[in-house]
Amino acid sequence: MFTLYRRHVRSCQHHSDRFYRRCRCAMWIEGTGPGGYIRRSLKTSSWERAEVLRRELEAPSPGTTLPPAHEPTVREAAGKFYLESVARNLAPASLKKYRAFCELLQRFGDRRCPLLTNFTPESAREFRDGWGVGPSTSSKKPTMPFDTEEMDRILQHAGENLTFALVLRHTGLRISDAAMLKTSEFDGQRILLHMQKTGTPVSVPVPPMLCKLLGETEPKGGYYFLRGQSTALDNWTDLWRRQLAKVFAKAGIVNGHPHRFRDTFAVDLLQKGVSLEEVSKLLGHASIRITERHYAPWVQARQSKLEEAVKRTWEEPKLRLVKG
């Protein structure tokens, strides 16, 4: 099997990702096929053209006697899945999770069922049971918003992390996006959340206290919350997770998690009558169905309040005596 990749020129801004599809650097191929091992340029910059050439190289010549068919292994399948994730240009945080998952799967396959054809539903259940992770990770249960008392305690114990905590609370940004907040994304009153597919910016106004704190924050390299020397997203985000974990511990917050700020932002809007469509837009969800899946209970609670308000407008008819 052959692997396609780009051999970037030094001036290419994507030189660190050899599976990037959209630049015009030369396409190369590497691997073993019917003609043996090769590693060479395909003399094209088109990924689509390279795919055609790869299929031609993988096809045996007429009259060639093929060796016994190779049975794919779990290790190979997991490796190809990860390479495909890289080629799709997924976010670094997502690739980190996929890499860890694939490494677990490869070790399990080597130990229990090397061949992919032997990986049965029972094997999958055994693999899942051996993850050694907590219930929240394996079941992906949704987090809950902070209540008013919890939020007050968090802000009281936030200390030097107060500005970052307030950004999470009042923007609904994921921790990775908040950690990478640029000075160009704050205009003194609003924070840019993201760009829609139409190119329309989506921003949210923030309270005066947060405006003041951001104005007093000294940026580093054009970022508000860069700490230390590393600019790697994983390191950056993990640092702020550790900082918030300390705040949660001091504030006595059970099951404290950065994503709960995002939930608090969303639920607060829903309970104040903001439509699910608008909340979905602010959160940057790809589909309103995602928003419904996470926040349907609070939408239903708001609907119940509306129904009660309507019922209170009903008046019992007053009986009057009528002379016969």
C-alpha cells in the first residue's frame, strides 16, 4: 500500500503538515506495491491527480502472479484512520484525542486480536471496558451549568485568573478558543466569537467589568492569555485547565470543568428568552440539532414557564343570578 504526502518547499506556511491538501507543493508517494518499494515524486501538485497515479501503481500488471492476499491488521487500520484524520486538517486538540485512541486500539489489537477480520463486537466491548477512564469520559455525559452560588465562589477565588474565567462565562467560548483570544478579536466592547460560513462575524457584547480587565491586560504576541514560551495549542490549553482546576478546588466546586462555563452562558440565555436558533449561532454549532441535544431540558423548562404564564391569563367565568 502507498501513502501520499506533500514535500513542501521551505517558504510554504504549511511545511509542518505533509498531508495538507490545499497548497501547491509537490506530491510524493511512498510504500510497497506489486513492483516493490518506492519513494519518489509524482511530478504533480494536484492531490486528485496523485490519487489516480497511486491507484495505477497499486494495480498489478497484466499477467502478474499476485502473492497471497495480505490480511489487514487492527494496527494498520488504526494507523490509516489516524492518517486520514490528519489529512482532513482536524484541529490539533481533536488529533491529540484521535492519536491517543488509535494507540490504545493498536496495543489492544497486538495483544488480543491482531487481524482486523477477527475484531468482533465482543472484541469492541472488551476494548471499551479496558480503557480505564472515568464514567464521564466513556459515556460522554453532558456537563451542567454553574448555579449562581457556584459562580460567585469561582469569581471570589479566581485571583489572577479572574479575567480568563469571565471571558469563558460571558462568551461561551471553548477553553481552547478563549486561551487563543487575540487582541484583534476585542474591540473594546465586544468579543468576536467566530465567522459564519457566509463570512459574517458573530460577536457578543461583554460587561463593563470584563472590558476594563481586558483593557488592563498586557498582551503577549498579540494574545491576551499566552503564558510561558510555548505557543503549541495543546500546551496552552492544558495550562489553563490546570489553572482553573486550582480555582475550582479553592472554591469547593464539585465536578468543576471549563465546559461548564459554556453551559452556563447558553442556559442563561435560554432562560432569559433567547431563541434556541440564536444560542446555537453564538455557540458556533454546526447544526441546531447539536444545541437541542445538549440544552433541550432548559428549553422545555422555559416552555413550561410560558405555559404557566398563559394559564394565569385565564379567568373563571363569574356566575350571575338571572331573574326568571
